Amino acid sequence: MKQSTGYLHLIVFGLTVIFCTSTALPLQAAESIEGVKSATLLAVQPSTLLPPLWLVAPFVTLLLMIATGPLLFHRFWERNYPVVSTGLGVLVAAYYGFLMENGLVVLEHTLEEYISFIALISSLFVVSGGILIRIERRGTPLINALLLFTGAVIANLVGTTGASMLLIRPYMRINDGRLKAFHIVFFIFMVSNIGGALTPIGDPPLFLGFLKGVPFFWVLSKVLLPWVITVSALLIIFIILDARCGNGSIKGVETKGGVSITGRRNLLLLAGIICAVFLDPAVIAGFPSLQELFHLPFGIREVIMFMIALFAYKFSNQKAFKGNEFNFEPIKEVAFLFIGIFATMIPALALIGDFAKTHASELQVSRFYWMTGALSGVLDNAPTYLNFFAGALGKFGLDIGLSSDVKLFANGVPSPVPGDLPSDIYLTAISIASVFFGAMTYIGNAPNFMVKNIASQADVEVPDFLEYIYKYSLPILLPIFMLLWVLFYNY
């Protein structure tokens, strides 16, 4: 065990060094790399423009390990998943750092994304862990459905991570003695993913669209009807399944009280995190950027989030932490697995982005919907969203780097292709697919893994990676997503 820990520290150190080397890259050096003649680059290193296809192998390997490890070699995986994840990440990071044109710039950007990602979910995790919600009722099909719907709505105000961490423990408590695997799965479907599709706060892809220039309330106006259809369908299926579950061996005495909250002051910290999300130069004109001023891989937003997390851990109500059985294992698993995912998916995203850019004119709404969705289920849905968003903008002769072009695209401009649909239909399809399809796998969205881990620690029956897909997401979600396609995006 000590030897494995030593290897882990070595691998993490290596990955950090390779990543952080990029943060010290002078801007002039980056510009000089871009100025080298393409003919010379191709003659010296053919892979400088796009990564080779084989470099996707570490990402595929990591996915397979995540899918099969807990099932086929549980003990090895539980002890060594940090080594496996970071080790595969090191392979890709080393290739980009030493062999790819602008590879260091790409690694710097990836490191910035990872730090922003981990700052947000870790701060939400710690702060919500200090909020103990007790619902003085037993779980019934209608009460559970009401709680899931409430969580889906709240996800648009505090994000899918915030809503998941606030409600997963009270949801499990009121169903103690009758919890089945489908209870956790539907919570992931509705609260951890689909619920947060109505506002830019709800899910990271939509927030990135907002930063690029998509109006804040555009999402609500365009996504509300598909959201209502999907949430309603899932609630009906859930109620049927939960009604068949019966009362089970529910512990405790029947109660008909209300809702009590311990650690209410953490609600202010939660609001502080949400406010910090908007501390971005793209939102507030003239807001200082530490990345630009000091070439750091984080900004003021991330600093505030980490400070709030530290403050919450030190000063939150200890009774709330104890009542929630708070520990850092769920966030630790997410942190290690996603550092590997962020690093290994760089080549896949580069190849996907190139495909979207070069084939955008040939892609219709249907293909944007299904390709964005399929890839959002296994890749980080935020960069997948941006890649296909940029491709769709290019199809209309617009630039994702210009907020004015993004606003035109969101409001709907006629397609240059005769008989084609206006641009806002494309953006709606990409937005829905990137958020909804995140529920297809445990790695589609970070809260999925966190909810799974919390449920597992409570000895709740939780499906493994493959069972989750073939038993739940494919037979339940895919028909609903096909219905949405038939109703709205079959063009």
C-alpha cells in the first residue's frame, strides 16, 4: 500500500509539472510557435496540427477501467484508481507537452478548466455537507416524485451539483428500508442532470454559452417545453416503479411533520458560490483576470470558491456534518478520476472539434443533436457543447469568438442553405443534447459519480457502470430522447 501511494504521488507530481510548465509559457513564445510555417511543421512532425488517432487509446482505456474495474477487479481498482487515472493522464499530457505544436497552451487551458471545475464542485460539496435537511415524512411514490421535481427545479438555481448534494441524503433517509437501485438512478437522471437545463447556472455547458454571448433567459424560453415533456415522462415512470416497490422494511415511526434545516447559515455561503460563478471578465466588463495579469491557471472566482470551502469546513455546524455522515471520499474519487478524464480526452475533443468545423456544412439538426448527445455521455459535456456550437456557428458564417455573432445565432438567423432551418433550432438541439445526455453514464456529469459514491457508502444498492447503462439509461432515457428528436429535431 505504501508503495502504491509513493507511485501515486510520483504520477500526480509528474502530471502537475507537465501541466504547470504550460502556465509559465511566455505569451511571446506561444505566438512564435504559431508563427512557424505549416510546411516546415508537417515535414518535421506530422502530428503537430491534430493528434494521432491512437492517442485516444488512453481515454478509451480509462473508460473501460471505470466500467469494469468495480465489477471485475474491485480490490485493485479501489486501491489504485488514482494511479490508473493520473497515470493515463500523464501519458497524454507528456505527448502534448513535448511533441505537439501549441501543446503547452492546450495543457494550460485544460488545467484552467480542471481547476475551475474542481473549485466549483468541491465548494458546493463542502458547503452543502454542512446543511442537514430532515424531512419528517416516510418516502412514498408521490412524496418521492415531489422531491425529485423540487430537486430538478432547484438545480437551475444552485446547479446540478448543489441540488444533488443538498437532497441526496434526505432523499435516502425518508426511503430508509425501501431504497432500490432505481431510486438512485432516477435521482441522477432528474436532479443531477436533466433538471438543470433551464438556466445557465444549472449546467456548465449552458454557462459557457452564456459567457460566449447567449442571453441568460434564452435557455428557459427555448428548452422549457422539452424539459417539461422529459421530466413528466420520467416522473410517471418513477411513480409506477416506486408504487411496485411497496413499503419495504421502513425503520422508525410514521411521522407527518414538516421540513427542518440545520446549518442554515451555509445557505448564505451557497449563495456566495453562485455569485462567484459570475465573476468573469466575459460577464462583468473590466473585471480583473488573474490568468491574464499573472499567467495563472486560476482566477479570482476559483480563489473565492476555495476560500468558501475552507471556511465552510472549519465553521459549519458540526451536527449537520455528523448528520450527513460527511467525508471527503466522494469528492476525492471525482477529483482523481476527472483529472485523468480531462487530460485523456484532449485528443478526442481535438479530433471532434476538427470534424465539427470541417463537416459543419454537411450536418443537419439531427446530426448535431445525436452527435452532441452521444459524445456528452462519455466526454465532458462542456467542451463537447462548445465544439459543436462553434461548428454550427461556422455553418452560418458566424464566429463563436464574437458575442454579437453568438447573440444573432441564438435569436435565429436564416441558414445560407436553401430549405434549412434557422440557427436557433441548432443551438436548442445542441443545448438539450449536451445537458440531457449527461445522464446516460456515470461520467456524463460530475454529480453522477458523487451521488453514486454517497449512496454506496450508505450501503444502498447501486448499479455498476455497465448495469446503469444497459438496465436504466438505454431502456428509459433513450426512448424519451428519441421522442424529443421526433417532435423537435427530426430535420
